Amino acid sequence: MALTIIGKCNHLRRADFIALADHLGIARTYSERKVAGLLALRETFTEMIAASRLSGSLRAALAEILSERLDRLR
């Protein structure tokens, strides 16, 4: 079970997180910077997955999940 964000619990996009930040009174510029910072970590996350002790198939699956979810935040 997951908490909902602006009535959604799946397929969250950048606009959903920004709307949540607006609802919570967080400055839009701050929330935009934080999302951008998360997106900037894509390469770091990818390197961490590659260096992990997961099996090759699990590394590939995790890398695909990461890619899909970060793409939704663009």
C-alpha cells in the first residue's frame, strides 16, 4: 500500500510532485530545483546499479525501472 500524492499512487509525474509541493506551501523554485537535482543523479544511480552485487538480470530490470521513472519526472 502506498500513500497517494494529489490523489494518485501510480505513474506519478513531475507535475504531480510540483502540485504536492504547492499544496504544502513549498516554493515552486525550490521544488523544481530538487526534482532537477534528482534527475542529475541518473548517471550516479546507473553506476551504483552496475556496481551492485545483483545478478545481471536484476541489474538490468532495476536499470529499466530507474530509467522509466526518471523519464516521467522530466
